[in-house]
Amino acid sequence: KSENHLTAKIMARLEAVAAGAVDIDCKVTTGKPGVRITEVAREIGADLIIVGAHHPSAVDYFMGSTAARVARRAHCSVLVQR
């Protein structure tokens, strides 16, 4: 299945960036991003979610729709990075 191939490729890239750091756990999941990000954050007991915002020229000027959903749904603090 192509999704499994893509998931494995993304995981390999994340693990390469993490470079074996013992304090970094890599996880790849699928689903609606605004929902899954907050679900995974709750599952792992995250204290902070960092999510990127769209470029200011985007239709939703202040935040992208995913960032806005995460900020509304999160059980913990959310840092929206522009």
C-alpha cells in the first residue's frame, strides 16, 4: 500500500533528523491533522504542541485552519509558529 511506503519514508526522515537523540520520539500517524495532533498529544501526555501557521498571504490570515483547530482542541499549551 502506498500509504505504508510513504509512512515508512517519513519515519526514516524524522529519525535521521532526530539523529539518535534519546529524548526525541518519532511518530507518524494519519487522519485529520487538527484532530490527530491533539489526540496524539493527549495520548503521550504532551505539555506543549508546536504547530506552524500559514504564510500571512493565506486566506486565513492569522492562523491556518489546522493551527486554529489545534489551538481550540488542545488539552495543553500550543505555540503557533509563523
